[in-house]
Amino acid sequence: MPSACGSISGDGIRPRYYAHRMQPAPAERVSVLIADDQRLVRTGFRVILASEPGIEVIGEAADGVEAVELARSLQPDVVLMDIRMPHLDGFEATRKILAASSGKVLILTTFDSDEYVYEALRAGASGFLLKDAPADQLITAVRCVAAGDALIDPSVTRRLIARFTRSVRPAAPTPEIAAKLTARETDVLRLIARGLSNTEIAAELVIEESTVKTHVGRVLTKLGLRDRVQAVVLAYETGLVTADQREPGTARN
């Protein structure tokens, strides 16, 4: 079965199947915490995930506060996080969870507006999936995020970040990034932010794809980022890349 990691369709975000298969899912156990204020929704997610070998649901939370408490005590690999919940919404709960654990957060919601996706990414989420996605896509999303991949394609993220940071971007790039990265790593980060894949970055810089993969890993490690999505967010919000820069393959008027 092909693997889904996200694309854009119409006005919202939709999961997409890539033409190329990802690497087979690792055999290691993936622990999951489900946070949703609707009992039937939690039960449905649990049933779907429990049917998949290697995925174990270790807890359920009915509101944002409980989600934070359980995430801190259980340390799940992935938290399935609803956005609209009592006491503490999914965005703030995500921030608190990521500040206290090494797990990943996958946002699940019935809302597919750009603003919700953007806020989820700013909160630190590694993925965003609509609740009406098929069961196999939910399973793939959990494995994708647990493996450290981003569920939303960087090109989608670029469009969102460009839209919401156009009026607040800094006048000049922040020097901290340049101080932490080599010149080549900075080039790679800029290309990640433009939505290029490793293959496209390799072609752009005329280097091996394996070398690009190494550079990407070092960029994420040096900047303390969880995945490529967070790299795109950082690149735009620090001014390393700006919303009015030319898109790949396009020309200025």
C-alpha cells in the first residue's frame, strides 16, 4: 500500500498518496495517546489503531488538561490531538506536551481551514489530518509521525506560512541561524522552506541525495527541530525566507 503524507486540494488540506513508497514501517512498538472530548470518537480511534500490529493505545483524555497530564506521565510516542476541547484547547495542550516530552503530536479535526493548520504547526504539531480520513490513512499518519516524518508536505506549509507571516516578518534574517549552521546547511534550509524534496535539493545544489539527507538531519539537530515542517516555520518566521521570494520554477513579472 502506498504511503500518505499530505497535500493540498481546493481550499483545504487533504492527505495524499505519494507515488513512491516510503520505507517499511519499523517493527518497534508505537504508543499512542488519544485526546478528544467525544467518547465515541476516542473509541473509534482506539478500535482502528488496536487492529494494527505494533501500535498500542496507552491512554485516552477527554480534555486538554487531562491530555497534558497523561502525556507527561505516560510519555506516548504520538498524541492524537483534537483542537476544540474543554478547559484547554488542542493548540495550547500541544505546546505544553511538547515542552515536557519527546513525543510527537498529530492534530485530528473536522476543521480544514488554513488558519487551523497554521496554528497547529506553530504549536509544534508534526501532522494534521481530518477526522473523516479513512482508517488506513490514520494508521499511516501515526506511523509517519512516529518515525519523525511530517504529515504535511513542505510546499503546503510554505503557502500557509507565507500567507500568515507576510505582515510580521522581520526586516532582516535573524543571525542566530547563520551562527549555528554552515553555509551549505543554510542553503539546504532555504530550499526546504521553498518546499523542495531531498531529490530536488540534490539537483539544485548538484550534490548526492544521501548528502542532502545528512545535511537535513544536521539542520534539524542543530536548530532543535522535530521535522521539516518546523524547519519551514522557523525559516519564514526568522526572515531566512520571505513570503515574496520567487517560487521554484516561476519567474518574476
